[in-house]
Amino acid sequence: MANRHSAFQRFPHPDETLSPDARVRQLADLRARLDACASSYLTSLGRTDGPASRELADTVHGIRSLVRPGYTPLNSYLFPWLRFARLLAYAAGVPSRD
């Protein structure tokens, strides 16, 4: 998981021209939350408590809610985040809300 987290940290941030200012802030928040969830998971050696599990589930749901059907430029950023978020949720034993 540490290698996946390191790779996630190198993923590019979405281009600000792809979405309105509010969406850019939302994306930055979701990315920071996912990074914090991964750091918490690694720090606690894979043990997650109730609040951490809920935060991770909410973050996965938040990223998933921004994915649009078909080809959209923003999806090229969100899909790698979503893959990492789902892998982290699976490893942490967090049930999916999708």
C-alpha cells in the first residue's frame, strides 16, 4: 500500500481550466482527504477505527460522484484517484457506498 500511496502522490492535479473554481476547490479537498486517509492507514499499520473508515468511505463516494459517463477530460484525473481510493478501502475493510 505504501508504494501505491507514493504513486498517488505523484499523480497530476487536474488542470484548473477543466472545471469551475468551486469544482477545483472540491477536487483539491478530495485529493487532500484521500492522501490523509492513506497516511492514516499506513501510520496505524492497516488498522482503521470508525471515524477513519467513514472518512474514507465518504471520500471514495465524493470522488465517484464527480466521475461522468463517457469521455470527459476530468475523468482522466479522477479514474486513477478512484482506483487508489477503492484499493485503500478494500485493504482497510471499508464497505462500499456505491
